[in-house]
Amino acid sequence: MRRPYKKPIVTASPDIKIPEPHLSKLVILLLKRLTRLYLFLFMGVAKIILQEDRYLFEAFERALAGKSRCILAFRHPNGGEPQLLTWFFLSKLRKLAAKKGVRFAQAPHSVFVYSYDVIRWGGWVSRFIMPGIGAMPIYHAKLDSKSMVRIFNSIINGPYPLALAPEGKVSYMTDSVPRLEQGVIRIGFQAAERLVENGIDCPLEILPLSIHFRFGSWGHFTLEWLLRKIERVCGFYRRGRRKLPFTERVRQCMDYVLKANETRYQIKGGTVDGNNTPLPFEMRLEKVVYAALETAERIMDAKSDGDILTRMHRVNQMCWDRIYIPGMEDFKGSTQVEQGIMDLQAGEAWYAGRHIGLVELCWYFRVPLPQNEATLHAKVEYAQNLWDFANRSMGGAFKNRVNIFPRRVILQAAPVINLSERLSAYKSDKKSTIATTLSDLEQSYRDCIDTVAKVKDFFNK
């Protein structure tokens, strides 16, 4: 019997079930064989360069020998870092370390922590691979004691480093550190306490790792292609038209998309301090962020307390829970009316999620426009984010993001932060010690960014 209503763009489905995280020899073998091809075809990575390799080698050597427990805190600006690092640890790290005289007690690997969102939008491939490499899912905005038990057990039992991104989600910015969440530090100190309680005499270390993309001559060509793509969707591209400098081309498209969103959300223009100076782009974009978030909250009837990202994670979780309904098996045999209502609610959640996707990108996109003399990688990153701004304004999502292929990827490691040495300070004043340690981690990333920027290399031009 046909349903008497038009199906929405998505339908309500049972929540996705995946196996417990484990190490599958088959999955790891497939990754070793196929991930390099994946990286080449979908990320264009030609060469991976490891700088300050002693920090990475020594941290893995200690962890794999059971002499320490390690949390690998990696930057997450582009989206493909977990795939890249997984392949690098499985296929390259041991060989590179051996060249420097470092021998690991066992084959190197790292278990990643990822958001449950990944297995929802990532399809069957992510649902097959993620559990088989020991990766552990966690919710951003929902109490998840089962996942936390897995994470602590993984750290305490070792031997593989636990890899997670202190930024929480993709941050879209390589040469700045927009925001770090306290989760990695809190988990680290709690794990250090449990090591002591379990009589395990070894330090818990956080290893900062920053990841940077660099582009060669192909980058100039593909940047031009991406700029034309942006100009087309904004209505500015005309064949034979005189080409403006980079900054002017980007500014006119950026202004157009921003004005379209201001019209969409009925945002009135403003001036600085009441004079005739118009608001800068960053302040206008912030108004769009709040308007989009409030729109999504109204659709989902969500609370509006907390900071921007807390509210964003809350609504995003509500959206996914309407599309992939926890306990959905209870609705087996339900009437068409009940199913139809759930489908419509899932459709509403999908539309609310489009507003949240815009919030997520725009919160990080409030940065100055690169000038004409800026480095190629700065221009590429801004153009990628500008396309994403236009794309998400039209209802797109992260999977529709356009990433220009890098010529090199630089992995820049920093000295480990020993949390066990700070444990007494943590017990005396948790809040202050967490804040100080998080600040030290942020400074480690800034030092990595500065170091990479100073490298005299063609690909920095």
C-alpha cells in the first residue's frame, strides 16, 4: 500500500549499531594496502614529511614498550588527518624510526576517538573500518559512560597511544588555534590518577602533533579553478572578463554570500559605535552565526543556554537522534501514521542540521582576508572555506567540501607534556592546573606553527 503523503528528504531510521572496537587483522591489512591509494586519489598527498621526529619516535617507543601511556593530541584543521595518520603509523613510522636507530617493541598503531556523527554520515565504509582499527566513538553532547569506560581502559591498558583532537571537531584553520576543548586534559589527568590507583608505575604523556598542508605549482592551477567555481555560484564569473587580483575576487564573493545570509535571516546592517563606519566582515558573520543557531534551536525546540559551540553540539545531537532514532526497534510494526510523523520530524531535523552546518563553518571563518602577497597555502585554505561558506548557505554539508590536493604534508611534533608530574598540582587545584596545562598545549601548537612557517622551502611560498 502506498503512503498517502510525500516522503521528506530523509526518513527516520533505527540507530546504527556497530561492533565493539577491536583490532582486526583483515581491516589493518586492507588499510596498509589501500589507504595510500585513498590518500592519493582523494587527498593528493605526494609526500609526508615528519619534523622534530625524535619527539614522536621517543613517545611511541616508550608507549609501545609499556614504559608510559600516551595521548596523541593532533590538530584537526582539514578533516582528513585521522586517515592520514592511521596510514602513516601503520605503514611508515616503523621504517622511519629504524633509520634513526629507534626500535619499537611492537608494530606502531594509534587508536582514535571520533564522533558518532562519522558513522552516521560516513556510510558503510566507516562502519566497517572504524571498529576494526580500535577506534572509539563518543557523543559530543550526550552522557556516554560506556564510551568513557572504553577510553580510560584503552589508556590504562595501553600499549597504543590514544589519538584525539583537542579542537573537538574540524577547525578549518591551520596557522591559528581557534579553540581547544578541555576534554583531552581532563581525560589525561583522570587517567593519570587511575594509573596510580592501579599501581601502574609509568607516566602519562600528551604528545602534541600539528599538521600542515603545502601546495606546489598544481596548487596555483587548482586555486584558480576553485575561485572560478565560487564566482560561478555567486554570479560573478564571465568568460573573457578581466581577472581581478585574488583579494578583490574573494572579497566580492564573500560579501555576496554574507549579504545573502543576512537577507535570509533578516539581519539588519549596523555600524561601528553608531558612526557611519560599517561593521567589519567578522562582526557581520557573527550575527549570522547567532541567527542560524537560533533558527535551528527554534525548529528543534532546544534550550539556548551555554556558549556557541555547546549549543551547536546540543542541537546537532538532537537532529541526529531524530534521523537515527535510539530504540527505534520499539517502533517495528507501527502504523503508517506513526511512521509518517517520525519521517516528517526527521525531515525537520535535516533542515535544522543545515543551519547548524552553517554555524559550525562560520564560527571558525571569522578571520581576516589574506592579502595578494599572502602564501599560497593561506590563499588555498581561505578559498576552500569560502567555497564551504557558499556551499553550506545553499544547504550543503562537510561531505560537499572541496579540498585542493596538497603537494606535501608536514607533521610537526612537539615535546610531550607529562601529566603525571603535574598530578599533585591537579589534586590541589584542578581548575587552575587544567587551565595551565591547556594553555601549555596551545603554546605547543603555536610553536609548531611558527617552526613550520620558518622552514625555507619552495612549498611555503
